[in-house]
Amino acid sequence: MLFHKKLYLDDEISENKRKIIRKLKHNKLTLGVYVIVLSESDTDQLEIYPSYVLLQDIFKDNEMTVVGIASDLASSRELLVRMTEDCLKETGKASFKEYFNM
């Protein structure tokens, strides 16, 4: 799991950023945390996962890029809106892989 340098965080997560990232990197159960990742498919989309889903075997060898971390689903949606607005301002389109320099 990779964490992008333009990592978006909600207010609750930013208080414990290092601890939460460490838990996610080491596949520790992290309840009440949602991650936003760049899609692995050819589409230029973002995906939201509750962090406990990432403990499944299918995700363990996956080199997904985390671009946002939120404390609940509503906050993750707010981060998505903020990311989309920032992406549109910078690139003129909703090209997340371009925005995150992937």
C-alpha cells in the first residue's frame, strides 16, 4: 500500500495521521477509517473502502495508492468532492491519475 504525497485527510484523521498510516501499512485492524484509492482499472476513478476490507487476502499483495483517508463514509464523500474540485482547478478535467501524477 502506497500513500500519495498529496494525501487528503479529514480533521479527525489528521490528528492521528501517523498512527493510522502505520496501522494501515502493517495490515492492522483500523475501525472507523475509510481509504480513498486510485482505481487499479483503466478508468480514471477513485474508490472508497472501509479499512477493514483491506485485511482480505485479495488486497495484501495489491500496490494500491491511497490518496485520502477519512473517519467515516460521509467524510470520505466530502474528501471526494474536495479532490474533484482541486483536480478540475488544476487539470481542467476530472483526470485523477493526471492530478496525482500517476
